[in-house]
Amino acid sequence: MNSAASGAGKFRDPWVIRKRLDELGTNMAQIAKKIDVSPNLVHATVKGAKNNRRVLTALLEVGCSPKILSLPEDMKEMK
């Protein structure tokens, strides 16, 4: 159930997330390295093509708002 085609991820705006990461002094490549996943997985999650929970959790932990991440239902209480 990692596809976001019909889920919450379709409402993500990758440019807003990228801007927030920049404000926080990080980027998608650094997130990928931090959690030991491929940069492509982080990109696909930010873009909304996937809802990878490890990536979304890492984005929350660095300071991205749950609102801009358009979290899946099972993650909405992780604020």
C-alpha cells in the first residue's frame, strides 16, 4: 500500500516541501542518507507517488508540518 495514486500523497506539493526543507537547512538527498534509503524513494514520496512511512516520519522529525505532507490516515496522529 505504498502507492499514493488514490491516497493522501496526491495532495502533496513537492515545491512547498522542498522550500520547507531548504528553510530547515536540509534537502531530500540528506534525508535519504539519514534514513539509509534511496534518494529516488524520498523524491517519489515528496512528489506524492509513494507514501513511504520511513520517509514521511523522517520529514516530520526534521520539522515538516503534517499539513504539507498530506499524511496517510494511519499517520495523522503522528504530530
